[in-house]
Amino acid sequence: QERLTFIYFHCKKRAAAKHLIERYYHQLTEGCGNEACTNEACGSSPGFQRMDNNAAAIKALELYKNNAKLCDPHPSKKGASSAFPENSAKGAHNFSACSNGKMNHKDLQPAREDFRDLNFLTEEKVYEILSLCSETEDYSPLIRVIGRVFSSAESLVQSFRKAKQHTKEELKSLQAKDEDKDEDEKETASGSSTAMEVEPEASASSADRPSDGENNVQKFGPVEVSVDIEAVRRVYDKLLSNEKIEAAFLNALVYLSPNVECDLTYHNVYAADPNYLNVFIIVMENSNLHSPEYLEIALPQFCKAMSKLPLPALAKLARLWSQYSADQIRRLVETFQQLITYTVISNEFSSDNLVNEDDGVVAATKCLKIVYYANVLGGDLDMDHNEEDDDEPIPESSELTLQELLGEERRNKKGPRVDPLETELGIRSSDCRKPLISFEDFINEPLNDVLEMDKDYTFFKVETESKFSFMTCPFILNPVTKNLGLYYDNRIRMYSERRITALYSLVQGQQLNPYLRLKVRRDHIIDDALVRLEMIAMENPADLKKQLYVEFEGEQGVDEGGVSKEFFQLVVEEIFNRDIGMFTYDESTKLFWFNPSSFENEGQFTLIGIVLGLAIYNNCILDVHFPMVVYRKLMGKKGTFRDLADSHPVLYQSLKDLLEYEGNVEEDMMITFQISQTDLFGNPLMYDLKEGGDKIPVTNENRKDFVALYAEYMLNKSVEKQFKAFRRGFHMVTNESPLKYLFRPEEIELLICGSRNLDFQALEDSTEYDGGYNKDSRIIRDFWETVHSFGQEQKRLFLQFTTGTDRAPVGGLGKLKMIIAKNGPDSDRLPTSHTCFNVLLLPEYSTKEKLTERLLKAITYAKGFGML
């Protein structure tokens, strides 16, 4: 509140100073009108020496600083003096300073009188002034007009308005007056009508606009704004090529932004006049905003002003920009990204100087969010195919949580938060199948590098207005950073569960287990694990949010993470065993899909979902092979025809050929709305896509309906029971997690499965050494030469042996932080590992050959845990 008050009074003070400087400037260049004036600093004084615009501007500043005498305007000058707007005084200095030409007083005065009363601009007026300036080769009149209009929100709101469309009554009246004139008016009205029907920003050529954007215009309706955006673009294209005029836009923006921020903060101007949005529409059409000269002051201030827009205005701006072309969206993204990157690399952010506290970066990120949702809205949307929510709510724990014991309600009890702008727009990021530009274009790597994620996560959970969290804008974060935020969330939740367990132990005297402890037999791992998890899910689902602790019966390994990794690996191997029949396997894609004819009950699929959720919750990577549609369905979207390309490629190609067939479908193919599937034993099962489907032929007219129903059956209806149970188990663990808020479906897959790209050079570069080894040790050089010579399968075995998984974590092997430690002198002992900590214990073998032989034997036959 103090800062806003300061801004308000600062604005007032600056406006007064600008007014005085303006008066000094016009006193020097035009005089007061009194030919007998005795003020030596007045142009009307008989002994006054004429000066050019630049000199007059500098002199005006000196007079202001010295509080020099100001003449009262002569009666003949009062009207002209008052006609010049107050808010461009300082601007007159900067804009006139851009002009190199020298003109005498008599030449300048008529031009000033012509445009002094001009308080808003149209495309025609700009061209008229530009033409006059080109004739005299003096652009100072145009520079002054731009400075006056573009530094005033009131003037910009009125500028570049669309031509008013004539009503039918007006046209009839015109026709009655003059038949010939009526013909002209009809043409004008027709042209105006066309301009009104087509959204201004959509008037770019159809070649530039994707068909998806046009479909979304029809879906959401055009966004009505009063500014003629195409006219604004033409004006910018014409003027920005002139360096002197370009500086006028820059300077005007510096003076405009603080006043706009004041208006939005104190006066709620958008509610009073929705056309106030024109200010932001017009300014953002400036294609030079990302230039270096804007990044220091002008653009940061303007972003701060834009971030003050109320939610309805932000949503309207997003809808408007969603109808822009991909190139125009990319330009907007680059504008805000340039500001963020420039600010980050120009400052030294740290834990003591958080990037979260930089107003410019925060404001630019908030503005980038508008473009992000415009990119989603303008892309290929699928808003109709949504999975239904579970019929039964996930059972709540009968125990009190730590927050409830302390008298506080649990935050986000019904799930993760939803972005207010997303709610206002009525869409979700997952609704977008293909955005206008790639989602990766919104990630800012320099920002990710300096972001202190522990502090950012704290701000995310506290949700205070004074502290901004970049987790509220997850599109700007890369998967590594988001995964770290998710890790903090999971660990704090585990810590909270341990605290509550300790409190119960003290209060009730019960010895409760602070961990989710699973004791399993290696040769009965599925039976032991799933039975135990089923009991927990039924009795107290909150225990699933405790830290997992696995113990293999008869083995001495202590679970610091490594034992859990192997547990998940073994469980996944068993679950996806084709002999069990819970999933079908596609040899061509190497992917699994739910078996609609599986004999397993729904509880088994629920437990598989729990295992998947536990893996994410405990930061373990699983070797699962699902098509992307599974992750989209977990995020609440149903499978559609295009998803078949990934999950059932042969069927997809057949249906695609059907859609593209140019002959007579009914006569040539003779198919109906009845399809055939086979069960586990190869017996055919018939299914009608429509009632009486066996009697409904597929024709050229209804084939799209047939394809949609076929895909709906294969991806949704046929596996509805299995998938609902699977999703329910998954949500038992992740329902209170920010998982769905932070990650897109493809990132969920990366989170669960890790990266399939194994960059061992990145692993070597990030590896640390202990016990006397360093990167220049002979055995270390031999070790890496040996590992790099391995084939792909041997490299996976090595990773499995060392880290407990054969996949790279999110971000690649460079994020693994492996340690190679010395384990004694040369001996016949095999290398060993602590998979919990990614530590490889390597004896100092005497030769490279012995190292290779011992290492291969260790990674090939390793299984089980023991105490070293």
C-alpha cells in the first residue's frame, strides 16, 4: 500500500514538473505574445536570440531547475497555450531533441497550430502528418504528436478506432437524400461490415492463420474490440523504419506506463471503460518492444502496468491474441522472454537476492501467462472429450492431520489449485492437442538456472500476495525445475505424516509406524505387496502418503531409496508379464494397453495405479511402456481417433484410409457399425457401435461418425472399468499433489519413465570421486573408456547396477550425480554399489582387462541386497 501511495504522488509530482517544463519550452520557442516583453528568456522579448528545438529543450530544463520567471500568456496566446496537452511537456523535450533540422520561428508555428488540438490519431491523420513532414524533411511535428498521443492513455483509447458501421435506417436516409451518394455509402458500409465481422487481428492472410484458430473463433465467438488492429500494424510498419520517430514511441511509453499503473491500481478504469484495453492492444503491436533500448525501463514499467489489469481484461486479451497467427504469438512471447532473460543475466540473483522479488521479471512472467493461454486457445482444442470424475470420493483418513491438530484446515484438500485465468477462460492446458507454437518456447532456461526452488515452493504453498512463486506459472519452468518443486511437496507431506505419527504416539501411547513399510518375499512380490497395499487403501489411505520403506525378507539391505527402486522394478516386471494377461502388448510399438478381457478384478488395477502413484511420490523411475493416451486420460482427457496413431497404429491407418477413400465406401468395403474383437482365447466378440449396428452400413456420409465411435470404443468404453480402477489408485496417492497443475501429459510420462536418451558423456562430466580417486586417476580413465565401449544393453545393465534403474532421470544422466569411490587395492572382489546414493565402489584393479572382466560380471549377475 505504501508503494502504491508513493507511485500515486510520484505521478502527480512528475505531471506538474512536465507542465512547467512545457511552458518554459513554448515560452522560448513561441514567446508569450507580448511584443514589449522584458523577460530575457521569452521568445517575444525584442532582444531574444532565436534557437533551434534542441537548444530550446535544454534551456527549458535549465530554467525549470533555476525556478526562472514565467511570463503570463498574452491574451492573443492564451487559447493556443491551453490547447497543448499538459502530459507531453517533458516528451516535447525528448521528441524534439530527435530532430536534427533547424527551422525558424515562422516556419514552425503554422505546423504546430495545425496539430496542437490533435488529441487522438487515426491511420489517415498519421499519413497526412507524415506526408507534410516528408515534404519539409522535418519530422518534429509528427514526433510531438506521437509523444502527446502515445504518452496519454486517454488519447490512445480514442485512437485508431474502427469505422462506425451504418445502420439500415441511416442507409435509407442517405439513399433518400442522394441516390448517387447512396451508392458510395453502400460500398463504404459493406467494407465496414466486412471489417466488423472479421476480427481485426484475424485479418492477416488466411495462409498465415491455422485452420485451428479459425475453428476456435467459431467456437468462442469473435472478440469485440473498438481498435482497428490492422490499421495500427500498418502505422507501425510505416513509422518504425524512421529512427527519430521510433525514439518517440520509446519515450512516450516511459511516461505512459506509470500513469496507466496508477489508473488501474486506484481508479478501476477498465470497469468504467472496457475500451481502456486498447492501450495494451496498441502498444503490444510495436514490433520493436523486444529491442535492447526498451528492456531497461520502458518495457518493465509497461509490464507492471499490464499485470494490474483485472481478470476479465486479462481473459479478453488472451481471447483476442488467440486469434493471432503463430508468428504474431511468437513475437509476443519473444518480447516478454527477452525482458526476463535480459534482467536475469544483468543481475546476480541468489538466495539472498531472489529473482522472485524482481518486479520486472515477475510482471513479464504474468504477461507471458496471457500469451500462454492465447497460445492454448488458438491451438487445436479438444474440450468435449473429458473423463468423468470418479463416482465415489477417495476415502479420507479418519486421523487428524498435523494442520488440523494445530487448528488449521488442510490446504487444497480437494486437490491442486486451478489458475484463476484458466477458470475465467473456461479451458485447461490439457484441452490443447497442438498449440499455435510449441510449449517449449515458453520455458526460460536462464530463469530456471537462478531460481531458488526451495524458496519458490514456500511462496507457492503460503499463497501471499507479497511473494510471487513461479510455480504459479509452470509453463516457464522446465521439467527438471518442476520435478524439484514436486519433490519438495512430496517430502514435506512425508515429513508431516511422520510428525502426526509422533504426536499420536505421545498422546495415545500407540506405537504407530511413521513409514509405509512393505515387507515382501522376492519370489512372491506381487502377492505380498498388493495384499498389503490393498489393506492400507481400505483402512487408511493417508498412509500411502508416508515415505515408502521396503524390506526384502531374508536380505539385509536397508532402504535408503535403492531397495525401493528394485522393488518397483520387480513389481512392474511382474505386472506387465504377458502371461498374467492384465495388459496386451503391441509388438510393433513395444507398448502395453489395458486388456478389456482380463480376468483380474478391478482391485488389481487399482493397486497398479497405486504403484504408479507411489513411484512418483517416492521419486522412483519405472520401466513402464504406455502410449501417451494413458497419461492424457490420467489428466482427465478421453482418448480420440488421433490417439490411435500411438496406441493402435495399424487400426489408425485402416480408419485413416477409410476417411480418405475416394470411391463408394458402402459398395466397395461393405462394413457396418458392428465391429469384432477377440478375447484371451482368440474367440470373436461382436460389439455394436450403434444400436442395431449390424444393419447400419458405413457410407461416405457417416464414415466420420463410424471412425469416432470406433476410437471411443477402443480407447474408452472397452477398458472403462479397468482404467477407472487404475486412475482411482493413482489418485489415492497424488490427489493432493500439484502434479496435474505443474505437468503436461508428456511431462508426466517423463516423470514416471525417465528419459530414454542415455548420454554417458554427460554422466562422466557430472560424476564425483572419493576415497583417493579423481578424474585423472589411471583406473578412472580405464573405467570410462570401458563404459563408453559398452553396447546399449550393457550400458542399461550398468545403470541398473549402479543406480537401481536403467533409465535416466528427468533432465538426463547429467542430473544423476554418481560417485565412484575407491574400495581397496587390486583384488578379485567384484565392484559393488549403494543404489540408494548412486555410489559405485571400485577396487583399484591392476589392468584395464581385469577391470572390464570384473565390471561385466558384476553388472550381469547382480541381484539382491546385502550389508557391506
